[in-house]
Amino acid sequence: MNEDRDISLYEDAEIAALHAEIEKLGIEIVTLENEQAEIEKLLYEFQVRHDRELGELLIKILKCRKETLTNEAKEDNSKQSEAEEAQHDYDSYKNNYEINRKKEIRQLTDEQKQELKNKFREASKLCHPDKVNDVQKEQATTIFNDLKEAYDNNDLDTVAAILENLKQGILTSKTESNEKTELQAQISILRRKRDELIQMLDKLKASETYHLIEQIQDWNIYFESQKAKLEDIWIKMEKNSSSLSYDQ
């Protein structure tokens, strides 16, 4: 009997350790996803601001460069590759500009921005798909996606409403299986997801745009400076019909 009891206690302790590991991984994943959301939001806001402030000038410059190189390529085949690249740059930027210029980001005070971040983090913990049972996973995913979209757009009211609904018990906590093999399988999935998030964060932080944003102390001053630089380039291109590149 004592041997059976010892085995039972050992198994209970092992199961408890697996539950603890799942909880730990869940916290790590939510933390990483919150960091990812903040970086993606920052990049999104910068791109929208960039297009709004500089988009029209950039389109003029890219169009002029494209037309100049196209004409040069007609007389010099060695210019054909440059002309095609200029055409691609113009088409790509113009298409993205047309999409982004229609987007509006709500302006928040510093206090509201902090409130938005706090509410988003609290809500994301309550509706994370890994925190609910399988029956509610689809619903949780939908709510989480809506929460992320509202956060990206500085929609404090929607984030607050989603949080309030979650507090009212729209979703229930996930009931973990008592089966050791299922717990181990879940841990394997969570570890893989955590590692993928770390790789994604490293990629975001390694991007040129993120490094640029880190160096900017004041966005207003930065965009004013860039606009003046582009206007100078545009004036020269009009006068000389030459192709100049914009180094962001």
C-alpha cells in the first residue's frame, strides 16, 4: 500500500510540474505577443505617418525616375534593368500608398496611450487562444484578433469594451487534461510557439525601419526634415530630369 501511495504521490507531483510548466510557458507567450504587438503597432503608425507626410512627394520622385530611366532604356539596353526596377518601385509604393493613405489612427494623450497598453495587456491574457478550452478556441481567436486590430488603431473605447466583456465571463479558463501525455504534447506545442515568437521579434527588431525609429527623438522634426529633403530632390529632378534616389 505504501508503494502504491508513493507512486501516486510521485505521479501527482509530476503532473503538477507539467501544469506549472504550461502556466510558465503561457505567461512567456503572452509577454512575447504583447511585445510583438507593441512593435508592430509602432511600425504601423510610422508607416501611416510616413505616407501621409511624404507619400505624394515620393510618388512624384519615383514617377519621374521611372520615366527618365524608361526613356534612357529605349536608347541604351544596359539601362533596361534599372528601368524595370524603377517601374517596380513606383508601382509598389503607389499601391501601398493608396491603401495606407485611407487609414486613420486616433490621436491619444500620453495618459490614454498608457491606459490603452494596460487594458490591451489585461484583455489579451483573458482571451488568449491558449488559455481557453478547445470548444472556445475559435471564439477566443476572433476576440483576440478584434482586440489586436483595435489596439493597432488606438481604439481605446473598443479595447476597453472587449476587456469589460471578458471580465463578465464571455470565456472560461481552460481546463487542463489530467493525462500526462496530453500535457506533454501541449508543452511541446507551447515551446515551439514561444520559440517562433522569439524569432519573429528578432526579425522585427532587425528591420531597417525599426532601427530608424529607435534613432528618431522627435517624429515631427524628423518628418519636417525629410519633407524638406524630398522637396529639394524634386526641384532638382524637375530642373535636370535626372534620377536621384531617396535614402530614408
